[in-house]
Amino acid sequence: MRDRAWEAWKAVEGRKPKEEAMSDYLTKVKRLLEAAATAAYATLSHLALCSTMVSSISK
């Protein structure tokens, strides 16, 4: 994730004012963090569902 955010920062380096580039960089980092959190939540939800299914089968 850090590499993708850095690439986003470097892609605009020198082409935008520093403040605008920083704002775009922070927006990109926030989006990456949100995507990672969504993926983690989906994985945990799937694991919880599997655990529930295994518990009901083993009874």
C-alpha cells in the first residue's frame, strides 16, 4: 500500500503546487486504507460465517 501511495505522490511531483499534491496524496492514502479495511472486514465476515457453518455441522 505504501508503494502505491508513494507512486501517486511522485506522479504529480513538480506538476502541481505542493499543497495540492499533498491533498491528492492524502486522498489516495485514505482510499487505500478504506479499501484495505473493507477487504479485512469481508475476510473476517467470511471466516465468521465458515465458523458458524462448521459449528452447526458438528452438532
